[in-house]
Amino acid sequence: MKFLVFGAGAIGVYFGGSLVLAGHEVVFVEQPKLAEELRARGLRLDLTADERRNAQEVFVIEPRSFVVEPSLEGALKFGPFDAALFALKSFDTADAVEAMKPFAAKLPPILCLSNGVDNEQRIASAFGADKVIYGTVTTAVGRRGAGEIVLEKLRGCGVAAGHPLSEKLAAAFEEAYLNCRLYDDPHSMKWSKMLTNLISNPTSAILDMTAAEVFANRKLYEVEMRALRECLAVMKAKGLRVVDLPGTPVRLLAFVARMPVWLSILFLARAAGSGRGAKMPSFHIDLYSGRGKSEVEYLHGAVAREGKALGVPAPVNETLSNILMALTRGEIPLAEYAKRPEKLLAALKMKP
């Protein structure tokens, strides 16, 4: 197959590079500076964590083995394409869709691998429902530099069934060792993934604390469980199911989240706190990068918005989203909440 890949970040390089290694044609669209770097040095994929590959060294993909273009117009000259992979941050979706509109007639169906639950609808509203395929990624991938990634934990990816390309995509991804599974209900798939993204993401960023530190605090742990239960309530109101994702027992997470705090903490705190290791979550990275953007309004904010529309209260998700966005926009200083759990608990109207 021939793929057009929007973005050469961690997920874009992991998927695009894996597809190249499996013999597929891949064309990346990236910013000019990064495109120039990738043309000069190629891609480097550390996939040694995938025991199926039996790889002892990093895979080096030479620049001649793929194409990278600094503009969509330039990339489309290498078409036609079978499918496009959209692996951008949710806060970049609106601008990306606007830039794509002039070339709508030449665009192939787009598999959206972004986190959040609104991206596919935005793409569909611009190009038609037949031009978007719901997808999700549970594999953990780290970015070491331009075109250089490391597979941190192999889990897999999900693709919505029902589109004419769904089974062909799943087969191509399986061939590329991406561990793909088809799902009949795309919205349950996407919301189940979002449920996993909620854990210790905004609290870690707001408080400048690791996930382990957050979960070691009994009251902060309770915040995490309340956020999960709010999301589960919204999912129920929407008629969505919690589904397990590749390598990710989401139904078990939902079951534990519904337990009394004193009991659930025995099951979840240690696992959730140690799952990220010393790595800070994406919200923290985005906040301290100074880029002025955060995906929190597309995750916790989405829970709050959907809850409000359905009459399901989601005050914890709403408050966490509002505080983190205020920090992101520089409306309040980072030091306001850093290392101050009592301050956040007060804002959430919880006793320290």
C-alpha cells in the first residue's frame, strides 16, 4: 500500500517507519526544518522491545527508502495514496484540516490516530464521513530526536471496522508488527482510550509531580478516581461500552475505578504510579515547553462538555481542564500550584 503520513513525531515515525520496513510506500508531510533533517539522516527505529522482531540493533531507514515533503501540495504529487495516517496533537487538528481543504479531492481516506474524541468528527465535517476512519494507539513510543524513536512498551492499535479499507489496513498493520485489532464500535473504542489518558495527566502537570508522587497521596488518588468515574458516567449516558484495547485492560480499570477508594487503591495505585516510570506525562511536557497549547481541553475538557450537554456533572474534569489551560495560557504562574496539592484540592473543593 501507499501511505500519506501527516506528522513525523513519535507515532508518525513509528507507524510510517514500521510500514516502510514491511515493504509499503510512505510519504511524510512535515514542517520544512524537520523535513530537511529527515531527508539528510533518515529514520532510526529502536524496536528491540518487540521480541517478535528478534532485533538486537536499531533499524536505520535510509532517506531513499521514503519521501518527506514540507507541504501537502508537494506530498500529493507522489500519489495517489491508498490511505493517510493522521497522528497530530488534538490542538493542531483544526489548523491541519484547514490546510488540507484546498486539496480535498486528492486526499485518500484518513485514519485518525490522535487522542481525544472530537478529531474524527472535525475531519468528517470537512471532507465527508467516508473520508475518515477511527483509530487509536495504545503502544508507548518515545521520541529521541528528529526521525528517531524508541518502542517503550508494545501494546497495539485499534481500527474501526466497517470502512471499505478497514480490513486491508488491519492486515497491513499486522504485517508491520503493529499489533492491530478491529472494533465494531468506533466511539466506544475512542472513549475507552480516552479513559486511560485521563490518569495522572493534568494533576502531574498542574502540581509538577510525577505520577508515582500523585498516586502516593491518598487525596490526589481520590481525585484521579473521581475523574475516571465522571468519564464512565458520561460514557454510560452516551450509550457507550468500555472495551479492552490492545495490551490495555480498560474494563478492569473501569471496574477498579468504581470500587471504594480504600479498596481500589490496593489494586491500582502502585501499578498506575509506576507505569510511567520517571517519564512525565504529555500534559506536563507540553506545559513546560512553553508552547501555549494543551490537549487537556480535548480530553478532560471533552468529558466536561459532553457531561454538561447530557446533564451529567463532571466537576473534577472541568476544574482540572480549566486550571491547566489557565496555566498553559500564562494566566496564572506555574508556581501557583507546583508541589502544592492542598491548593489543588481546595480548588476541587476537597479537604486536604
